Amino acid sequence: MARLVYLAVASLDGYVEDASGAFDWAAPDDEVHAFVNDLARPVGTYLYGRRMYETMAYWETASTGDDVPAPERDFAQIWRAADKVVHSRTLPAPTTARTRLERRFEPADVRRLVDSAASDVAVGGADLAGQALAAGLVDECQLVLCPVAVGAGKPVFPVGVRVGLELVEERRFRAGAVFLRYAVPRTGRPAT
């Protein structure tokens, strides 16, 4: 059965962007990038909000030549092979292949998508993931924490939503990043 997975890269103090909207501090080294690729490999569909989609659309045309590091080439191929669903009221039209646009986030539609999927579905972007968490849809949270504190910005988890998590895996990387994988037990989900 497919899972809905929230995969995010965040600062140690819990932000996916700093106060100015930047996330350059989250650029992974080759070790972390290769690991994230392995997390992304089983994903058949990505759910994005407009801003995360516009950021990730880079991978549609990113070079996959020999001059590009192997983890970047690999991720571009993984991303291009997956379907994408963009939830946005303002995006005129998708700019990438295998992409459809939904004007509203409908929890029942997302649950049906996950239940009928042959492979995992990933939700990307803190705002959309927050809606999915609040609706009790997320099965797992996969976090890569960077060894930096940015002080303020966009939180990795939504403010005001309490979700119980169960640690099922952890890993430390040479440059100081840490991976944490949490299951979201049915009893730890908000009431829907």
C-alpha cells in the first residue's frame, strides 16, 4: 500500500526557509543528495503547492551531462519520471511534463490518490504538507536537518497543529546533517 510521505530539508531550529525566504543553507553535499535520491526513488507522485513546484521545476530542464555531479543527474531523472500534482489557485498552467493542476487542496481526493497509488506519494512544501498533516493524511515524515540555525522563517511543521510522531530511523552524515524518519501513528493524527 502506498504511503503519503512528507519529505523536507530544514534547519536545526525547524525552518525550511530563513526570514528572507532563502534556503541556500540547505544545499546538500553529494552524500546527503545521494541519500535523498534513494528516499525519492520510490515516489511515483509529488504533491506541491505553487511555490515549491516553481522551485522544483528546475529539475525538468536541469543538465544531466557528465559535467554535472552524479547525485544531481540521478535526481533529475527521478524527478522527471514521477507525476506531479500542483495545488494552486494562482498558477496559470504547469510548465513541466507529467504535471496536472488542482485549484484546491481536497483531503478526500488526496486520500483516494494515495489509496489507489502503486507507489508512494510525497507532499512537498511546508504549507501544503501542513494542510495534509492537519487533515490526518500524512503517514510518514522524513526530515533532513542541516547543521545551521537560521533564527526565524517558514516552519517545517504548521503552527497550531499537534501531531504525534514515532521515530523509526535516524542517520548522521559526515558534514553534520541528520536524517530523521518518523511514522505518524493513526492515534497521533489530528481528528478529521
